[in-house]
Amino acid sequence: MTPKTIVLLSGGLDSTTTLAIAESKGYDTFALSFDYGQRHSVELERAKSIARHMKAEEHHVVNIDLRQFGGSALTDSIDVPTHRSEGDMSSCIPVTYVPARNTIFLSYALAYAEVKECDNIFIGVNAVDYSGYPDCRPEFISAFETLANLATKTGVEGSGKMKIHTPLIRMTKAEIIKKGLDLGVDYGLTHSCYDPDESGLSCGACDSCLLRLKGFKEAGVKDPLKYKT
């Protein structure tokens, strides 16, 4: 029987590469995205296109209104920081951090996995070229995997154990891009910007854009996306 996995798919570079890796390992993939009130909701349209293009078995978009809480530049009336150096990005947890976002997303993925009777979840967190988010660290993933096997019927009664796969966690952005290209990923379908304009054009100045551009430069490959700056 072909193994199954849930893949968290934002529509960004990392999650798309993660989907490609899961498929390359022979999994039937079930993609899960979230409309959580993010200002860069254009990523959801990209996620739908990516799921279709990469032939995921299913793709669900879950609605969660995290704007009710705010507290992040992505879900509140807070300016997205721009033109920051790598030192600035890593000096503290940035205002683009959405409180408990990956905990929430993984909890939904866990429920979806139980329904689909699979014990694998893939998530594209990265602890190298990232903006300092606490829920992208290996310690967090390990703790959540422990929770997953304590809190679910699958974990208690299942023949296997729930596994959270993080294939990108120790890779640089350039290494991620090279891996994706080797697997045939079309990065022109993806979106990374935190603060795109109304047409979806990337700003080229937020942390996410800068890290993406740095990755393509270091990989020696031209980024297929267009930018305002």
C-alpha cells in the first residue's frame, strides 16, 4: 500500500519544496493550507495552483480568523519591516511572527492525518535561513511529535507512531532551492512576500523577499518572480 502524508502547503518556496520531497519519497500527498486572515492571502491562490500542478490527492483550505487576535504584522495593522539586515532579522522575534501559528496548523494537520489514517505529516520549517520564529526550531517539532503520539487515537492504539517530517530544517535557502529544482519544482508558481501589492506583486524588501532573493543568488539561479523593487 502506498504510504500517505499530510503536507502543510502555504504556497511559498519552502512548503512547495517540501511537497515535492514528500512526493519524491513515494507518498500520496494530502495538502493543507490556511486562510487565517493573512495580509498576503495571494499565497492561497498559489497554493491551489501548486496542489493541482503537483497532483496532490486532495487540497483543503481551512478558514481560521486570526485577525480576531491580531498581534502580528501579518494579521494586524502593524507595518511589515523592510530592508533589514540578516543581523537585524536574527536579533529578536520579528513582528511578522504570528502567535502559535505552527502549533495551530500542525494541530489541524494532526486531525486530518487521523481521518486519512496516515501517520506522517510534512512541514517546511527551517532553522537556518529564517526570520527567528520560535515555532520553526527542532525542539518545537520534537515536542509536538511527542504530543501527537500522546493526544491521538492513532498514537495510542495505532500500529505505528505519528511522525513529523522536517526535510528542510537544516538546509540553507540556496540548498532548498537547488533541491527543489532537482525535483522539478516550478518556483514561478510560488509566493513568498509578506506585503504584496493588490495585484500580488512581491515587494522585494520584506524579510521573506530578502531571504528568498539571497537564496536564489547563492544558488546561482534567477528568481522567476517579479518584484516592485
